[in-house]
Amino acid sequence: MLKFKPGVKIAGVRPEIALAIHVADDIYGMNDIATCVVTSVTEGKHGFGSLHFSGAAFDLRVSNFKTWKQRHVVDELREHLTDEFDVVLEKDHIHVEFQPKN
């Protein structure tokens, strides 16, 4: 089940990110993770030049499942999304951004 953390803003999100959020939800479900929680999209504190502010990035909660499964989910996200996406396992979340290389 897909949920958004209270306070998450999606105004201005790119359509590619909306699609990737649904892919992430499917992958969480395939890995028996009951809830896929989006913790940040266009709001929040992020570094200078972050793609969150342009609606081209989102973060996912990982505290509800073990580290080995977090790495597996990241690998599956990379496999199911195009190479236009970067997927990074951070200390406390998965960061996904749409950043075409061309």
C-alpha cells in the first residue's frame, strides 16, 4: 500500500517521478513490505541544487525493513527503472531522482 508521510508536498512533481513512485510501491509489495511510504518529494531540507525542489526526486522510508532487504529493493528499483534514474540507499532512506544523462 502506498502512503505519503504527513506534510509531503507533490505540487510540481515531474510525471517521471509519479511513475517511479508507483514502480516503487509495486516493488515494496513484491518484497512483502506492507507499506511503501514516500517521506519527501518537493518539500523538506535538502542540499543545494537538490532535484527535490524541481520535482525530480523523492525519498522512501526504509526503517520498516531490514538492511539486506533495503539493498535488494534498491537493486530492484535500478532494474525496473530506466537508466535515467539514480537510486541511492542513504543512511535512513532510499533516494530516487530522475536525471537523464544526455
